[in-house]
Amino acid sequence: MADLETHMSPFTAQTPATQTPTTLTIDGDAVTAEKTFDVINPATGETFATAPETTVEHVDAAFDAAARAFPDWRADEDARRATLRAMADAVDAAAGAVAPVLTAEQGKPLSESQRELRTAALWLRYYADLEREREVIRDDRDALVEVVRRPLGPVAAIAPWNFPITIGVAKVAPALRAGNTVVWKPSPFTPLSTLMLGEALRAVAPAGVLNVITGGGEIGAAMTAHPLTRKISFTGSTATGKKIAAAASADLKRLTLELGGNDAAIVLDDADPGRVAERLFATAFSNSGQVCVAPKRVYAARSVLPALVDALAERARAAKVGDGADPATELGPINNAPQRDRVAELVADALARGAVAAAGGKAIEGPGYFFEPTILTGVGDGVRIVDEEQFGPALPVIAFDDVEDALARANASTFGLGGSVWSGDADRATAVAARLESGMSWVNTHTALSAGQPFAGVKWSGLGVEGGLWGLDGFTDIKLIHRAR
Ligand code: NDP
């Protein structure tokens, strides 16, 4: 604790309240709301701005606008590509103003907010430029048979609070490119940066093509149950994902769910503990651990475990925790009080059950939702922090003696998002990684993502795929055209 306090930044953010937006984007217009809700800066625990509280009438207006815009938007692919490129330019132009607001409402370091906006522009350009080959499956004397992809209609895009912009744009970009129109809702914990992008994109996207609304309570449910919604693309918790799947079933709305994860990292006995610790720390503690596809439990060969834990603990103690607006900050706060309390509860439970904190172990006192970067040992399966998704800056390291046993324990989870294997022998590691029950497996790295790769989860980690052509196809239905000759 003493170590961490010295690393806490005394810097206080100049919260950019005066620049924050106050309007929804519906049918290309700035729309105000009668009521607002508070937005808290997690570095101070204080309200720094308010956001418009969408009503069910706003939801109706947004989907009506999206449905009206759909026929023209789906009709001209070249225009869609050009608009996506213009949207990318608009995101770049707005990034300087949006990034500090993203840091103020989310907590992450300003450099990471800037990177998040650059990544959003990159996704828009990627989908603007992506080529899809014509799919002729038969061309002979008797028939020309072709498979074409058709857009679905208005899409409900619902994003969480860990990466409000990149997760939102990773839905918006392929949905629009495929010819759909979108109603986009960020989490009420992080509404402002998305509202600002809505304002920036109003001038670029035709009216009704991209609508942005904010609010909590029944708004998300109203979007998923709306009769005009043809597809729901959701990222968030598994519990909410199941509710959304139930809501979609009544109308057979198409569905992509990117849900939680509890990724295992398996460190083999020939791995270099120092090198592994550096990369594991970078991926497990990025965004203060609030990443769906981050290492969340480490299974280490007993012979390398002591050196690995020492190196991880040293790295955790050296991490500079503070307000994301301070350029020196490496790890910001946890985004919200319920999430901070959940992480604290899971760590306290592990300690009460015999775990040892090699670094950290508790929340940092004072304003804001800060938590000590925590490395736990002496913990095993059956303890909540190993079995559940902690989604915060705390990492359990568990010993194993037999690789088969480690693999079985890694796979004994309802989750199946990502996973990794670390070794001096990449072939040996790849053979193990291929047997992980996960949508994505990495060797000697973790969370290596790009717009062109499939982002997929198995079991309770998701349904459907984002990214690349797979993600584009997720916003279409297949249609067969068979021409007899
Ligand atoms: P939720 O899944 O509850 O919320 C995510 C989004 O879904 C928000 O925009 C939320 O808005 C909306 N939402 C909630 N209920 C419904 C509904 N019935 N229909 C439609 N939309 C809905 O996540 P939390 O913020 O509560 O976080 C809880 C846990 O989720 C975390 O501890 C973490 O484990 C996990 N999580 C996983 C993420 C990931 O990337 N996979 C990201 C964030 C969290 P509103 O609250 O206004 O309804």
C-alpha cells in the first residue's frame, strides 16, 4: 500500500465539462431531452457533466429515422464507402476534443483514449476499403447460381463502458458498410464521448443513417424489443447478453453477442519468466484489467512460478496508478463504484481463502475508484477470482505440474473467449493453444487484435463474429439467385 501511495499521482484532471455535448443525434438533428443524468469522473468520484436521458419516444423516433433512411442507404455501395471514409476523417478531426472527455468519463490514460479514437477511424477505413468477391457457386450450361448478401435494416448497437468508442465503431462500421442503418447507445457510465462522435458525424452521414441516443433503465431493452430493429449487436456482460437473446427470440431478430471472458494464460516450464511477466502484465493490466479478452488467470509450471510471480509483482508495484488526465499515469481507476466493489470483493474472498498478495490486495483509499495492481498466489480453481470474470487490475497465478491438467483446468469454464500459451518453443506452445476451448488463441502474446481478424467467443463468451469479412457478413442475410439457362 505504501508503495502504491507513492505512485499515486497528485494530479487533478481539468475535467472538460464545458466541451461536453448535450444533444442526441436523431434523423441527422441535434435533439434535446427534458431530463439528464449525471456522469461521474472515476478518478475523482464526482459528477463532472450531465448527459441527456433518452425517452422511449426518442427510441421510436431514432428507429423510425433509421427505417426511413434504409432504402436509399442500402442502394448505393460507392456512396456508403465514401461516407465511411468521410466519417473516419471526421473522427480524426474530432479526436482532440473527444479524447479528454473519454478519459474523464472512463478513467483510462489520455494516450489510450487517443489510441481508441485512432482505432475507431481505422475500423471505418478498413470497412470502407474491404473488398468482397462475387460468390458464383455454379456457372455452367444449365445455370448461373450466385450467393448475394443483403442488409437487414435498422441495427441496435449497444456498447459497454470499457471501450465505448472502439467497441461502438466496430459495430457501426460493418453495419453501415453492409447497407444497414444504426441506432447506437453507449453505456450510461460513458455516454459523452459517443454523443460527441454523433455530433461530429451528423455533418457527414445522411440523416437517419446513424442515430446516437443515451440513457439507462429501460432504453436498452426498448431498443432490443423494438419492432423496427432487425439486428442487435451487443457487447457487455453474459447476464445481459442472455436477456437480449431472449428479447430477440420473439421476433427472430439477428444477433451478435460479444460477452465476458475468463481467459487462461498457460506458462510452460521452458518459458522465460522475465519476458513473459512483462507481456503478461501489459495485456492483463491494460485499461486496468477492464478488457473482455485479457488474461484473467495464469496457470504456471511449478518450476517457473516463483520467478514469474516475483517479476509480475515487481512490475505491478512499479505501475503508476493515477488520474488518466495526468500524462505520467499508466493505470487509471476502475470505471465505476459497483465494478470497483466487485473487484475488491473477489480479491478479499481469495485472501480469506488462503491466497497471498505478492503485490497489492485492496482498494486505494481516497477519492476515485482506484485499486492496487494485484498479483495473487496460493489460489486455485474453486475460488471466485479464478472461476469468475474479475474485470479489474487483479491477476491470480496458479501452479500446475502437468500440461494436460493445466489445459483441462483452463477449459473447465463456461467462458471461451481467448487464451494463450507461453513457451520458448513456439511449436510446442501452438499444439497446446490449439486445444484451448476458446474463440481466439495466442502464442507468446495475448489480446493481439486487428480489424481484419475474426473476434469470436465460444460457449458463454458470445454468439457470432466481429471483424473482417466474418463481421461484415454478420450484418447480412444470404440470398440465393439461381438463373436457369
Ligand atoms: P451490462 O452488460 O449490464 O451493460 C452493457 C450495456 O448493455 C450497457 O449499455 C447497458 O446499458 C446495456 N443493457 C443493460 N441491460 C440491458 C438490456 N436488458 N437490454 C439491452 N441493453 C441492456 O454491463 P455492466 O456495465 O453492468 O457490467 C457488468 C459486468 O459485465 C462487468 O463486471 C464485466 O464482467 C462485464 N462486462 C463485459 C464487457 C465486455 O467487453 N465483454 C464490457 C463491460 C462489462 P443500461 O445499463 O443503460 O441498460
